[in-house]
Amino acid sequence: MVKKRYFEIINLVINSNDGITVKDISNLYNITERSIRYDIDELNVFFQEKNNKDIIEINNNRLKILYSENEIEDIVENIKEKEYFLSENERVNILSYEIFLSKNEFILQYFTEKYNLSKTTVRYSLKELNKIISEYGLVIDMNNNRGYKIIGSEINIRKYIINILREYIKNTKEKKIEYDPLKKIIQKFYKKSRIEESKNTINKILDYTRKTISDEAFETLQLFLFISAIRNKNGHEIEEDVENEIFLSKTMEFSKIREILEKIENIKEKDVHYFVDFFLGSYSYNLEYSYFLNWILIESLIDQFIKLLSDKLKVNLTEDKILRKELLNHIKPAIYRMKNKFKLTESILSEVKKQYMELFIKTKSSLKIISDFIDLSFDEDEAAFITVMIQRAIMRNNPSTLLKKDPNILIVCGLGYSSSRFLYENINNRFQVNIIDIIPFNQLENYNYLKKADIIISTLDFKLDGMDVITVNAVMNEKDILKLKNYGLPEKKSKIKLSELLSIIRKVPDETELKKQLMRNFGENIYDDMGEKSETGKSFVELLSEKSIKLNVAANNLDEVIEITGQTMIDSGLVKEEYTDELKNQIIQYGKYILVGDKTILPHGQLLKNVRETGFSLITLKKGIDFFGSEIKIVICLASRNKDEHLRAILELNRYLKNPDFENELLNKESPEEITDYLEFLEMSDI
């Protein structure tokens, strides 16, 4: 039998420049040197049988390969399945790929004969696989004679297939000498022509929408189209509706995307809806699009998260607008990933834990504010990316990290917005460079300003004719920094000449003009801590006047509730008459996403032209009204001139709604005065 460890030993020896010792390998695997020597003897016997020559020579305890890499690859490629000893993880993977990627249904005997496994072993591996797929709401039922049956929704099946294919693609990017028992299964399913067609389709969509997405999102969308076409062809169509389908169909992207996707064979209408859902949630470089109403609360929770973490770190990050934008840009697609069970294929977790363990722990614990609201937990990989954003913000607020620029650098990053920005800050804060742009790898081929770059720094290992490409980690370590220094990148100049500084001060007596001159001449080496402080905004009770409160209102249905709400806002002078129509359209578009409590909805319009003044209305109902399966009795409506004015109020309202008594307290009040008194009490308690 050929064990996986045999190939690992071969790779260790090949990749060792100075020659690895038997002791090195025994320490690595925590087994005796005798066992390693036994493995090598077995390897040599195997290669003798195949090619009449040993593969590894031991000389002075050091190991040497006696074949070229190409020769080894040819031999390994010809290994038959029954000569290879499958590990438990490999057995589970094979079952997963065979069952989910093949159009045939196999009985238990197929696996026992093909892979030389006992029925007991197959059943055990199947049990382990069921544990994995349970996260997707899937179960595999199998008996000896009938074969298997996948129980669960079609969309979840496709999400799982996307993830296992992404994992396989990731693992095969690194060239290794090994037998790959999954390769033949993948090759039957993974048709390059269809993959290329999917790639071209997505590029058309990106050209039309003028959006930029990460390589990770690009790959996910590409696989979704590819898998959908195959599954539909084999009779496995999606039956369940996507959440917020009405809203999706009304987006400006939907009609064009549908027009493009309809030209692909075997793509159905529901596939289009899910594709648009994934697409709108995938903007990770330039996300400005608020997909559903709860973003208004999520944005507020992000501010709360920053405040909490600032308190823990004893560093004020609350006024860092870059951090806020970066968190929005990361967390929005992250929520989509978590919602749709899409795992991050690339991870910076180990580097983050190594360099910023304390910060990582504090960041992860603070994220609970957001997790509790969205009912989704951030895994450690997601938390790691957010940690590096926090680290960048800390660096930004430290004057010693700011620097001057010189050589033109293009950053190519396949990990998305957050990791690319961290790489940007790392390079920018250590070297005197001019970073001209940050792009995903999928845009490199058609990038118009490539000639402007003196060098490419990338997290991906690739070559480009006529251009130096330096590969580094997203979270740069000392080796990466040394690599850039050795290349010749100039280190930052952090010191300012006293003579130059005095010269400017003497010439400019006016303080305002002096500040401008100093920032113009030394801006990259001066930390501006004198900028305008942002206003915290008014409280919830300050934005809710008594004339905007109506209690125990009689209404028979949701339409009547919205009419009363709109009229209350109009009578209060907060909005124009057209605002009511906005609220009605919002119900159609956003549906259940405006439900913010057990009994409370928070509708609000988006068109500023219909808003006269920022403020809230509050209405309680005599009897509950059905709202997507929930009984609502409270309507809190918002009109806003800009997001900063209502930010504090939304944060407060979110905290109040977490109190299980809050809604009942509102419903028990008999006058607007009692409502405002109660809210003032809560505000004082909050302080």
C-alpha cells in the first residue's frame, strides 16, 4: 500500500535545498527515526517495482531524491487506486465528491470495490460526511441495494458543491508530488469549456454594472453558473424562492443580468434570482449598495462596535472614517458569505494570531454586538480580516507610521478588499512608494494603467512578461519586508528637517494658512489631530416629537397602517405627501427586513427630495396586524436628511429593542407625554 505520508516525505525532500535529515522528518511527524527509515524502504521498494530504481538515497543521514520531478509525476500518475492507502479525511472527501458531483447513483458496493474498502468503513465515512453537510441542512441516506439519496434543498446542495470545488481548486494551486484520488472525479465534472463560458458571462455583467468584485467572489459566481447548468440539465432544478425576490427583481441590475444569463443553456429563472442575490452581496472593493433595510441598523451597530473596541483598546477609533467604510465594505459581503455558507478559501488567521493575538481576541469578542443582531456568528477567519482593519486604524492614528512615497507600485490581491487594504497600509507605512492602485487578479489582463507601475506586489504567485512581480503574504512578515528591502524599495523618511520647518513658520504668520502650508509640505509626516470632530447626532427622543406619536390606533390591515403612518409624518412636517407612496413601495420591496423587534417595524423612505426634516414617528395599534408571520403592534417610521443626523438615535433604538420589556412598555403608555417621559428615562439610564 502507498500511504499519503510517503508522498509528503518526497515533497519534503524535493523542497529542501540543503537536504533534509531523517531526524528532521521524525520530529515533524513526532514518530521514531526507525519508522521514517521504514517508510523510505517501502518507497524504494515501490519505485523499484515501477522503475527498477530507488527514489530516495540516505547519505550521512541526509536524504536525496534520485529522480527528476517530471519522472516522479509520471510514475505517481500511473498509480492505481488500490495501491494507495486512503486516509479517513480522503475517504470522506471521495464520498462527498462522488455523491455530489456524479450524475449516477451508486450503491454501497460501488465504493467498497472501487476503493478497496469494507462496508463498515464506508458507512463510518458516510456518517462523518453527514456531520459536515448538516451545516447546510443536508443528509445522505444510503443502503446496500437502493443506493444513496440526498435529502435537502437544491440551493443548499449547490452551495455545498461550490464550497468543495473551491476547496479543491485552492488545494491544487500549489504544485505537489502526490496521488490525487479526486482528480478523475473532478475532471469528469469540471468542464473547462463551460467554466470559460461562465467566466466570460460574469465579465460581461461586470462591464455592464461597472462593479469590481474580489477574485473569491468572481470564482463563486463562476462556479454557481457552471454548477447550475449541470444540475438543471440532470433534472435537479431549484424549487425554493430566494429571500426578498420582489426586491431583487426591481433592482437596476436584475433586468440586464437576466438578459445576459438567459443566453446560457440550462439556466432557469430561479437561477437568475439567486445569482443576483449572490452578486449584489459580493461587492467587496467598492461596496456602496445597501441591499436591505436592516443595513441602517447594521451600520449603526458597526459604529457601536468601533466604540466598544475603542474602549477596550483605550484608543479612540470612533472618528476614523476610513475604518468605518472598510468595515462596511467587509461586513456586508461577509454577512452574505455567512448567510449562504460560503467559506473563505484563503485565510490569514495563523499570521494574525501570531502577530496580533491580543487584538484578535478583543476584536472577536466585540463582534458579538453585530452577531447577536444578525443571528450569525463571525468565524475566526472573518474575525481575522476585521482584526487587520483595526490594526490599520491603529497604525493610521499613530504619526510615526505615516511616510513619503516614490516608486509606482501596483497591488494585486486575490483575497478581497480587507486584505488588500491591509497590504496597502503595510507597504505604504514602511516604504517610500506611490501605490497607484489595488486590483483583483481577474482584472489584471485588461488593466489600462499597467505601464505606469514600476513593480507589482501581490499575494498571488504569478509571472508577467516585462514586469517584476514580488509575492508576499497579505499580513506581511519580516521575510516579506526583507524581500522588498532587498529588491530596493526605499524605506520611509520619517524625520523632518528643522530648518525647513522653521522656514515655513517664519513666512506664514496666519495660523490657518500655516496649517495648510505645513500639511502641503510635510503632510505625509504630520499627523493632523486638529480636524473637525463629527457630531454625534440627536437622541431618539429628541427626534421624536409628541405630535408625531399616535397611540392605540385602529387599523384592519397593513395598507391602512402605512397610510396612517405616512399621514402622521406629513402632519408633523417631516415629509412631503409622496413619502407615503415610498413607504408602500418599501413594504413590497423589503418585506420582512423592516421587522426590527418582535412587534415592531421600522419603515423609512430613501428619496431625500421627499424629506423636509430628520425625525421619527411612533404609532401603536389597538390590535396586532399580521406581517410575514409576525404580529406587529408598533410602527416606528424614520425620515432622514442624512445618515449622520439619525445615527445616535438608531443606536439607541437598537439598544432599547434588545430589552424584552421595551415594546410592552410602549404599548402600555396612554399618552404621547408618557412615551417621551419613558424615552427620556431610558436615555438618562443609558448615560
